[in-house]
Amino acid sequence: MPTRLAAALVAGVATYAGFDPINLPLLIPAGLALFFGAVRGAGIRRGAAVGGAFGATFFGLHIFWMRALGTEPWIALTLLETLFLILLGAILPVLSTRRAWPVWFALAWSAAEAMRGAIPFGGFTWGQLGFAVMDTPVEPVLPWLGVAGAGFVVALLAALLAWALLEARPRLALVTAGAAAVLLALPAWVQPPGLRTSSGTLDVAIVQADIPGNGDNLVAHHREVTEGQATATRELAGAVRRGEVAQPDLVVWPENSTAVDPFDDVEARDEIASAVRAIDAPVLVGAIVDDPDPGRVLNQGILYDPVTGAGERYAKRHPVPFGEYVPFRWIFRDRFTERIGLVRRDMAAGTRTSPLRVDRHDGTGSVLVADAICFDVAFDDALGSQVRRGAELGVVQTSNALFIHTSQIDQQFAISRVRARELARTVVIASVNGRSGVVAANGDVVNAFPVRARQVSVDRVPLHSARPPSLWVGPWWGPVAVALTSLGFLFTWRPYRRMNGGRVRSRPHGEQSHEQPAGAFEAGRKR
């Protein structure tokens, strides 16, 4: 058991190193293979302990940026996510008695990701394997199977690696490696039709105005932020009039460009109106808006037209629990951490699934734009639902100011790259102070602003109308994995319990033990 726990700790560190900020993605299958090897045949209780050691190490490191909110939230979220790995660690030893256990391990991993991405309080998706596949051989899988499917492929490769090492059959391992290489090459050779075909272009301006001081306290400087966004946009308008840059069709401001309701606050309303008139183009403004319910607010992207004013809106679909709203407020209040007491009003979740319609400045038609606000980009349903309804371009409005000195900035930008590749759409990112930029539909970074820079750019971005299979496969992958894993566990549980009081243990080839080997269990089950 000490060896298994030590392997789990090393596996957690290796898997963490595959993500940003270290970004060595080839370590992920190696780390997972070590974890799978440590948990296979361990028994339910020991498997749960191994899963807990792996989960606490991986999540504790991966979301260390949560300490910007305080040590207590970081520890609480780490422990919450670790619970799913404890459950996974308890399930995998049972599934390891099945003949095709590498496939079952990968399915179980996908099921765990789907569950923790949905519960509790809407879930938390950070750390999904699919978010770390850019610039790897698994990347071409994204437009076919989506983020969840790509994560399954990574988990399957890790399980096959563990199988090859545990079974110690060089010839069979070589054949399996060759088959895996061919299967990985197929998506790269054969991409869904129409992904590289552009349906036009749009001139998009991004405004990143920064925050005074240390850069991480937007609330204290919210007036300066709104003024900075408006001033930078007016300066852009002057550059357009001088012929230095192209007239934009759309100007994108970040989340929390105004932290007060622009429909009620005269100062914020006037700053926005003057900027929109000056640039003479639609401006997508990130704003905190009062909900009709006095106890709630909305985090919205509001499309301002230079003639008609405020128009279509997108409201954030996934507010952050305990950061933007407090579940069971009557229980928690400010007992868990004093920051909970600072969340005076709960943020309501948006429900929009249709894209925003943006009219071109030259009157030649309109473009459908999918919007996502901050953590929305980490959930499949935000941009994906709008692309299914015809969006030709993706936009991510984010603040990230609170995490400006942490690795969260790099991790979220990496997720935006994955979404661009998955959905086959150019993605424009606008942040208050980091990191804004443009990601092409193939995931390549076209433009990236430095963190904490005050910068404006106008980019001519391609539009796309093709709808890759990931739009339909991705949302179903998780539920199907949960269903199959549950069925596999249930059908294996009773025979597993009958064998030596539930202590069935799989052994590497040639190991001697008084316990029943997994191979004999399989043979008995077949008879």
C-alpha cells in the first residue's frame, strides 16, 4: 500500500505538469498510467485511498490559483473534487477484473469528469483531460468527439500504457501501440468537411484597458476601468478617422467593463454612449445589471448599437458558486470564509442559447456571434449551443483580474484555444488586463496581448459556418460514459464480491499469490 500511495502522489504531480503553466502534455498519459497501475487490483478501500491521494495532489496543484480567493476556498474545492477521484478509485478495482479493463478505465474516467462537471452547484470542469490536448497527436480528435471525447482518448492511451507494462507482453504491446498510432492519425488525415472553409470575414476590435494599482482589485477601481475602456475606444475611433486602422464591425469590451448597472448609473451610461458614438460600430459591453428581483444581479454582455443603443444581451450561464452567488446562504453566510459575506446579492444564471446578431458597419448584412463570459468557456453548453444555432464567430468576455498574478490566466486561455479547435470557430478573447487575443479556428494563436498591458487591436477574423460532429457527440459523451460505467460496475459487482470476499486482485504476469488472479476470475465468469 505505501508503494501504491507513493505512485499516486507521483502520478498527480506528473498529470498536473501536463497542464499550464508547466504545459508538458505528454506527461499526462504517463501520470495517468501510473495512477491506473497503482489502483488496479488494489481492492475497493485501498483503491479509494489511492484515488484520494492522486486527486488531492493533482487538484491541489492544478487549482492552486484559488488561493487568490483565500486558503479556505482552495482547500474546500480541492477536497470536493478529490471526492470524485476517491469514488473513481473505488470503482476501478472492480472494473479491472473485466477482460477489456483499459476501455472500462477510460470510460470510468470520462464518467467521473462528467459528474464533477455537473454536480454540485452546476459542477466544476477545470482539469478535464481534453483541455490539455492542444499541440498533441490527440488534438485532431476535438472537432470529431469534443472535449469529453478527447479526454477519453487520453485516458484510454494511459490505460493501454498501464496494460502494456503490467501484462509484460512485448509483442502484444507493440501491436497495440501500432493500432493506437493509426487510430490517432486517422482524425488528422480525415477532418470533418468544411472546417477550413471560411464563410467571410469580420473586422473585430479588442479593447484591454487594464486596472490601476496591483491590477487585481477591479471593484475598487471600477470607475477607472469603465473610463479606461471608453477612452481607449475613443482613441481607436481617432485612429480609424486618420486611416491608421480599419473601421471595425464589432468592438469587444471585457467582462465587468462596468461593475454598476449602466441603465441606472448615469456616469457609466454616458461613458459607454460616448464611446459607441465615437467608434460608430456595435460595442459588446460586459456589465453587471440589476435583476428585477432586488436580491439578484446579472452578468451580461450587452450589444450597444451607435443608433439604437442597448440591444441584444447574453447573460453568464454558469455563475461561480460562493464567488458570484451563495448556495444555501442561510447556512453559510460568512462562516466558511469572510469573502462569502462580500457576495451581497446572488448572480442569476442566464439561459440564452441563440447567438447575438451583429450588423456590419457597411450595411452588407449581419453576423451571428456566440458569446461566453469568463468560466462559461469551460462548459460545453455555453458556446456550443450558440454554434449549433448558426454562430459564425465565438467571443469570450472575461475579467480574470482577481487571478491576474496566477496560472489561471494561462489555463483559461488554453481552454479558449481548445474551444476554437473543437467548434471550428475563430474565438476572440477580451479581458480587462489579461489575456486578450484572437485564436484561429484551428486553435492557433493569431494575436495575444501581454498581461497587464493597455492595448487595442483591430483584427480581420475569418467566419465559419461548418458544424463539426463535436457539437452533437460532445454533449452526449459524458452521460453515455456514466451510464456504461454504472452498468459495467453493476454487472461486475456481484461476481467480484463472491471471489475471496471481494478481494480479487489482478497481478502482473508471473507474480505468485494466494489470492484469485483476475484472469482466473474472467475464465470462471465465461464458463
